[in-house]
Amino acid sequence: MGLAAAALAGAAAAQDADTLTRQREAYDAVAAKSVIDLQMFRDTVAATDAETGQHVTLISLNPGVGAWYLLQLRDGPDGKPIEFHLENPDPDSQSVALRLGTAPALLLTTAKGETICTPWADGAAALTDARKSGTAYAPICDGGLFLRNRVTGARTSIETATDFLRDNVWGGETIVRFVRDNFYKDSQLETSDALGTGGVGGVDAGPNPMQGNGAPEDQTVISTLLDFGLKGAQPGRMTIGQWYPVDGLEGVFASAFQPRAISDGVFATPGANRLDGVESRATGYMVAFDLGLYDIGYAVGTDHPALGWSSRPPSSVRPRGLPGPDGISTAQPLVTLGMVNPVIASRAVATFTGGFKRQHGAFKYGDYAGTHLGHHYGFIEKGVVLSKLQPDLSTLYRLTDGTIVMKTWQESDNALLPKITFARQNGVPLVVTDPATGQPVPGDRVTQWGPGNWSGSADADLRTLRAGACMAQANGHRYLIYGYFSTATPSAMARTFQAYGCNYAMLLDMNALEHTYLALYVAQGGKRHVEHLVPGMSLIEKKARGGTIIPRFIGFADNRDLFYLTRKEPKP
């Protein structure tokens, strides 16, 4: 049993039944509340320093995960607290607790021993200095913990302009939609004519190849913009549907596709619309990560997804006085950062943008618009519920034992909440597994613009730059597969994920390169190099003097949420 699991057992023993019942009632209540009230498993411990009279409270927001804590300092029992959001960077090997008694202290326990830390000593000088540092993650307790500081998340000029219009101009969403549909539609379209056939070149490894008409060696070779170093591929050329190992990253593979190359058998299954000529010839890419080698995490951006109401559901579903669907409109006193902590950054091999903003992450049309307060997409970071998970929505989540799952969330799945390290919902499924045949088929709302909340123009023209993700199995390995579609409708996405043998697939974000961003971090010559999915994504990064790239989500905070992949550490 890991230290976080041990902490859960200890917390469960420490929390009496009445406390847990009250916390569950506060979680369930349809009423205005704080984000702390959403943490129904939290464990609160308090002590008073006999020498200074200072009251110290440590709230473990989810003892089963052991990653996020809220430290509160008061001059007296009824004083207004000064609050600090602390992060344990390695909850699998380090536990955090508050030592009780007349000389309270933080106890950081690892296999190597115990560290005692009192960052509130000397007038909380250590905490004050950490807060004034201006860094998103400021180390305290000799680097054993990080203080999460509120910073401004980066955004592109396009995001700045669209957010301003949506937030400050009457009809701003309509203006944004008009500009997008008339000036930016298919702006990232990539295509290629056939350059030949038979150039398989890839290694017999990775997920199963895309189902095409004919044998793999007869598939078409096309020109590509994929900006990764690949084994077995000529520069700028790939065989459609084949997987190529990424050079320098074991267990990571890339593949190029055009939907027109998908087998007739896939198109023969019902449940999707006929593809148009543009999306049929549009080149896209898949990137696969072997889950036997890599772990996945998730972080909320500084601004998105937000926690208040989306304007999409009808006003009739909003209870009066409720600031958001979960009773909150802000994460304060917690801090969301849109980047990983330095410990994770040193181990990260990839990041990619998360899902819809809150504005778009709820239903305007169909049955889901009138139930569960509009079905706002939920999300959990480091075991902390920031927005409740809603039934019927596609959900990617991780459990404390490392299990990664992608599925349609059900009410019964709420039993997993104490064990969830992260979860992100984004719409309804693109692909599910048919229980009768065991084969992938399109989700039941793929062809429904409004009830599927696929976004797009008012006349249901759904073709645009999109990203998605799926889960697949091959040769005893499980893979998370990221899909980049230079222009596609949900039907094209569903057919492509079907063709790659995905057992479940979901939409991520859309419309711009910053929303479909993916980068790999590859070790070369003692340094790590940033490789982008397509060249235009490099423009999102910042640069230090001398031209060194500072990667998004790793080197600076971003306004958007993200997923990250890290190499699994060998178990002792």
C-alpha cells in the first residue's frame, strides 16, 4: 500500500461518521458554497502553537490522493484565515500530515525518513517569501512542497480577442462564430495526392494499423507536415494508416491518415453521416502512447475551464441564487495554473490541450440541456473536485492505482470518486464498443448537431479543425491515442477512430492550433528537444534569449487546461 493509500486509511479512521455525513450533505446541496465544500472526503486537522498563540489548520482535500492541501493560519480561533494552497509533488512516495500538540509542524514522510517543517515560523517568513516570488510553483520545506501562486496564464492574440468579445460585447459569441465560419474555416486543412504505394517502412510495433482497402503494403504514401523524428519514414513522407516509432521515445508511435483511405467495411456500419469531399481527403495524424510505459495526468488552466454557468443551457434550469452549476463560480482559495510542477516537468514526455471551455461545455439543445442543470462538463485535478462529473458524458480518468479509463460516466461511477486522481469530461462519445459484436461503432449522437453539442455553425456545418482521443489495445498493450484532424466533422472522426480499432473515443477541443496542440519532449545529446505535432504549433511557445524554446504547459502557465504524459517510474 502506497503512502497516499495509507493516508486514506488513516484519514478514514480520523473522520467520524457525522463529519463525513455533513460533508456529503454539503457536496450534494443545491446551494451556493465554496470549492472546499465540494471536497466531501476532506480531512481537517487543527492545532495551536502554545508559544505564539497561532492557530494552524491543514485540510487534506482528498486523503486518498494526498496531493493538494489548504493551509490556514489564524491569529485567534475566530480570526480570518490567511490561506495557502500547497502541493505535494510526489504523493506516491511522500505523505503530508500536521503534527498535533503545542508545537505543531508539517511532517513530510518518505521511505528515507521524516522531515519537520514549520513555514509559518518567524511571522510566516517562508510562506511570505514564496508568495512574493511570483513563480507559479514556489518551493517550501526544502523543496518537499510547493506553494501554488496565482499567476496570469498565457494566451494567443486570437484567444485574447475572442474572449474579449464573448465577455464584453453584446452578441460577441455570434461575432466570433461568424468570423470563424467565414474566414477561418478549413484554415488548417492539409492534404496530399498519392506519391506512390508500398512504402510501409514502419516497424511491426505499436497499435494495429488503420483498416484500409487492400493489404498494408499496398497503402498510399503521402506527403506530411508531421514534425516528429520517425524511425523507418522518409522525411515528409508516410504510408497512410501505418505506425512509425518516434525516434528517442520508446513506446510512442505516430501515424498519418486520410479518411478516404478507410476500408469500405468501416463505412458500411451505420451511425455516421456520409463524408464530404474536403474532409475525405484531409490529412490528419494519430499519436499513440503505450500505457505500460507512460502515466497520464491533468491540470486545469488559469482561466479555463471556468466554474460558473455556461450561457448555453436555458435559464429555466438555473436555481435562483446559484453562482454556478456546482454552487461555485471560482476555485479560490485554490489556485489553478495551467502547467505542471517542476518535478513532473522533469519527467514529462508529452503534453496536449484539454477540452472545451466552460462557455461551450454544456448543452443548449436536446434532452441533456434540460437535465442535470444542463450537463456542464466536469473535471477533477489531483483528486479535487472542481466541477462535478455528470452522467452520460465522455470521461477520461485515472485511479490511484494507476488505472486509466475512458468511458461514458454513469451515476454508479460516483463510487470511484475517492480514488480518482483526475477526470475530464468533454461531450458525448465519438466511438463506443458494440456489446453484441465487440466492434467499435459510432456513438449514438455523432449525427446530431444540437443533442451532441459538437459545436460548429448554426446550420450544423460541423467541419473544422478538431482533436480527439481514444483507447485501443493491440498485442497485449493498451494505448492512449491522440487524434489531430486538420478538418473534420464528428462523423469523419468517428470513422477514423473506428478504422484504428479504438474501443472508445471522445472529442477534445477544436478550431485553432492552440486548442489542438500536442508537443513531445525528446532527449537528444543530453538535452530535451521540443517536437510539435505540426510546425504551426511552435509559434505558441515562448523563447528565451538565444532562441531556446520555453514550452507551453511546462515552462509557463497557460490559460487552458492540459493533459500530460510522464514515463512510469520503476517500482522498487
